Amino acid sequence: MLAGDAASRSLGITLEHVGPGTAEVAMTVRADMTNGWDLCQGGLIAALADAAFAVACNTYGEVTVAAGFDITFLESARAGDQLRARAVERARRGRSGIYDVTVLRADTVIAEFRGRSRSLGRPI
């Protein structure tokens, strides 16, 4: 799935780990990803977290999409920063799931993301 994700590929997002209900992806913040304050644009941090979420919730062999998400930014990121997003499944019932994603710069948590998934009930 991630191999066919043109948006993630354009951001330089790479898959570091995948397992049942879990995933880790990484991205280096480029100069063209910064806003007017020379900080990484928040939507791109959300995109990194969303990529980890998407991989994690699609590990069960069914096409699964986002039903929604929330993100809280705790720290900023700058050009050159290497970011990692680690997704962990919290609950999965029927066609619905809840996943938490922690976005890190080294060992510093810069954002927390909670995604809600919905399986479309068809095989990948």
C-alpha cells in the first residue's frame, strides 16, 4: 500500500517497521516543508502520522481507511530534523479501530495523533 502512495513518496516517507496493528515510518524535514516561521508545516507532520496510521490499520488484509483523526502538537520541527511516527493499535472491534501515533524527533515527542479507522470489508 505505501509503495503506491504517491503523497507519502513525495514527502520522502519511508517504512521502518510493520507488524500486526503497528507501523513506524520516518521522514526528514526539507526546507520546502517549512512555513513562514521556518518551522515544519503542521499538516506535513500530520501526513507523517497518517501514513503510519494507514500502514498499521491495513495489516489485517482488508482495505481500511481513516474515519477521522485528531492531532496535538507539542514541539516544533525544523528543516533537517529526522522525524519518526510510531503507530499502535489501541482497539479493534468489527469494522472499526482506534490507533495512537507518536511523532518523535530523536527521543522528543513532538506530536500525538489518534486515528479512527473503518474497514471497507474487502480484501487488499
